Amino acid sequence: MQEPRAHWSSNVGFVLAATGSAVGLGNLWKFPFITFENDGGAFVLVYLLCIAAVGLPIMMAELLIGRKTQKSVVGAMKDAIGPAWGVVGAWGVLCGFILLSYYTVIAGWSLHYFARTMQWTFGGFPAGFSTGDLFGAQAAKAGLQLALSLAFSVATVAVVYFGVQKGIERIARLFLPILFGILLLMLVSALGMSGSGEALVFIFRPNFAELEPSSVLEALGHSFFTLSLGMGAMVTYGSYIARHQSIVKASALIVVFDTLIALIATVIMFSVIFSVAGMREQVGASTVGMLFISLPELFYTQVPFGRILGPLFYVLVALAALTSTISLLEVVASYVIDEHDVDRHKATILCGAAIFAFTIFAAISFGSAPFFSTLAIFEGKTGWFSTADHFVSNWMLPTGGLAITIAAGWFMTREETRAELADGNEPGWFSYGAWRFFIRYVAPAAVGAIVVAVLFFGRDFS
Ligand code: PHE
């Protein structure tokens, strides 16, 4: 027996939950790193353009498909567009499954680093200690990695188990204000450091001479990842919006919060890193280097109030990651609940366990199991973790996103989408005609360019 569909308790609750999904490791780990790799300024500007011209319209499209149908992603695509479109929904569920299976591993690291930084806060940072060695050693310990990711998976399952209002919304209401508070504290401290001026220039002064075509694709790809688009997370969250709540305003808020938090996090990290001579050259080498190698040490040696901010920073990473992992599990679980008539408790535990079976492969792919650590399918991506991340970010999200924008722009009528967006009051700045233009032409063209680049030219933009 299906229960009546659950709804967010209010618009604020919904905006917080969706912002929680959007704000995650993408903001704290990926964005600062790719901004660094792509030389800042011009890349950031292109990224902002992608967010506004592609991300925002698709966010509205996903939410409107969800709210209109009141179903999780497979049923929603079937109902809103046509039975064959269930495939696009299934692609999204698969994407959520894979993405969650490896995302949990990095999320687990935040727990380990929280424990470590607490140790240093109370016991002092050991002189001459190498955080680079520490990182390599912890990542290669299979038992530790399994324990950390299991802990994170259990936390994720525990939240989703309690459902939309009592689980997801409650956690978002509690965590997001804390997350924002910690971020602001860190910003104040970081802006006082000597490297902050240079950091701001690096991030906000565009130098188009340094912009490469691959950076444009990378910016576009990341705008999907960071906004949780292209795989149905926002369709699913949208399906819990009650009628007469504005989708347009909510979309704008989610997008603005997510972007703001990514920029603040980047300003903080670069201010710290640029304050230390020679550090800028060192951090470039690896995706995880900034978050788990450079920063932990710098907190204790450079940052004002770093002894307090160090552990707080990893609390921030863990909270941000958890509000994202719950949205990923919700996509998979709600599909099982809606389409296979399984009750929430059972569905959550089953899906969580099935996904964890694959988390194991990602967890042991940092040196502890040779096969999973050396697997190389995509050029330049070694190991199960990097392979999965490459496949999701470069193949799954862009193709899923393309299908969704075509569905909303070309397979739903003007009357249908118009009515859905108008229900709940369109704010004064919103123009339906502009949205329709972006969703029909701008977004498909831009996303189509990524898909073609990835599929036919193998362009790497992760
Ligand atoms: N947006 C999340 C982040 O930035 C990742 C995510 C992608 C979550 C897709 C849900 C769905 O970390």
C-alpha cells in the first residue's frame, strides 16, 4: 500500500534541503581545485555564466517535473513526458547509485581528519610531521577506509530512513545554519591573512589569455555536479514540494547559496595557501591535496585561531557531505519505494547496503587492493575511485542533463510548463519567455557541446 506522498513542511524547509544537496564536496573539494588548475579569474567567470545560463534553467525544469508529477525520477519522467522516458529516470537512479558509492569514501575522510585535528588541537601539532605521508598512509589502510565509509553510509541511511520531513528536512534545517556559521568564521580569519589579497585577485580578476577550451567544458560539467543536476536529485526533491510554492524563487535561492558557498570556500582556501611562500607550487599536484594535505598542516602553523578552526573545518566538510549523500540515497530509495512498492524503511536499508557493496571497491582503491588501485579504463584516471568519478561527471551527468533539458523544452508543451512555473507566484524578475528560450536552445546547445566533446573527442573536463 502506498502512503500519501510526503511533503516538505514549508518552503524554507525545502530550500534548505535542496541547498544541502547542492552544497557538498563539489563546493569544498572539487571547485577550489579546478579553479586552481584552470588559473582562476576567467574560469570562475565562465563557471558563473554556466550556472546562470544552464544550471538555473535546468534546476527549474527538474523541480517542475518533480512537483507536477509528485513522483520520484523514473515515474516522473514517464508521467511528465512519456513511457519511454522512464529510461532517462533509470539512468539517473544508476547515476545516484554509482555517485554515492564513491562519494562516501571522501566523506569518510572528513571523519578521520576531524579526529586527527582534534588530537592536534589538544596535543599540539607534532614538529616536522608530514601531512602528505599521513594522507597516503591512511588512504592505503583498507580496514580504516572501510570503517570510515561504513560509518558515513550508516549515517546516510539513518537520515533517509526517517523520511522527508523527520529525516532529510530536519537534518538540513539543523546543519545548514551551522555550516554557514563555520564558513563565515573561517572567512573572517582567512581574510586577515597576508595572502588574501592575492587570493581575491586570482579568483576574481579574469585573464582570458589563460582560458583554454577544455576549461569551458570543465566549468559546464561542474555546474551540473555542484547543483546536483542531471540525475534526478532535484526531480525527486521537487516531487515533495506542495502545490502553490514558488519553484522559481526556490531555484534562484538554491543556486545563489550554492555559488556563494563555493566562492567563499575558495577564498578561504586560497587565502591560507597563498599566505605561505612556496605553498602555491606544492598544492597543484593532486585533487585531494588541498583539502587533506596542505590545509590540515596550515591550520596549525599559519591560520589565526587555526586550533579551533581546524577541527571545525572537517565538521563543515562532513556536514556538507552528509546533506548531499542523503539526497543521492533518496533518489535511489524513492525509486524503489514508488516503483516497486517497498516501504521506506526496508527500501532505505536495502539500497544503502547494495550501494555500500560498491563503496568497498572505492574504499580500497587508494593503495590497499592492487586491482582496484591500478584499474585504468580512462586515460589519466587510475583506480576504481577516479574511474567512477570520471564516468559519472563526464558521461552520466551531462547526458542525463541533456535528456532532461530536451524533455522539458521540447516534449512538454508551453501550457504545461507555464502553468507549473506560474503556480506559486512568479517573482517580478522572472520571464517565462526567457526561461523557455534558455531551456529550448541555450542549455541543449551548451550541454550538447559537452556531450559531443566527451563522447566523440574524449575531452577530459573532470
Ligand atoms: N552537489 C553535490 C556536491 O556538490 C553532489 C551531488 C551531485 C549530490 C548530484 C547529489 C546529486 O557535492
